Amino acid sequence: MLNANGMLCGYMVRHMKVDSFVVHVVNCVKHQLEEFDRASTFFMDFYTNFFLFYGKVFGKTFQIIMTFAEAEELTAESPYVLDRWHSS
């Protein structure tokens, strides 16, 4: 998904605010989920210090919280970590 152009993704993660980059990743993930499951729903809300991801994919509902600190840590590790991350 985001691996299509590594240089561009690396540039984006270094120069975008963390919330803007997360929104970009969410839009990519959402688009790919819709290709796999047309009935899927995927939403994101962000607040002062966390993101809330929720929806329904393949008939299962989900809700995940990621803090801004976690997002900053993950993007510092690699621009590709966010689209593979899941909460524990």
C-alpha cells in the first residue's frame, strides 16, 4: 500500500505533522479495505492526544485507540509501520 514509492513516503513522514500523516495512512488503508470488502466501513476521529479508529470489516466490528505519542514513535521507526500496526 504505502510501499509503492518509498522515497515519497519517507519524505511525507519527515515533513508532515503526525496527525496529517496518520490521516493519509488511514485513507490508504480505507481504500484498500473497500477493495477487499465493499461492505466495510472504516472511520477515524482524532482528539487532543489520541486517534480513534473504528468500523466493520469482513463482518467484524473493531475499535482501536492510538495515542499521538505512539504514532510519533512508530513513524520515527519507519514510515511503513502505521499501516501494519495493531493495538495489543
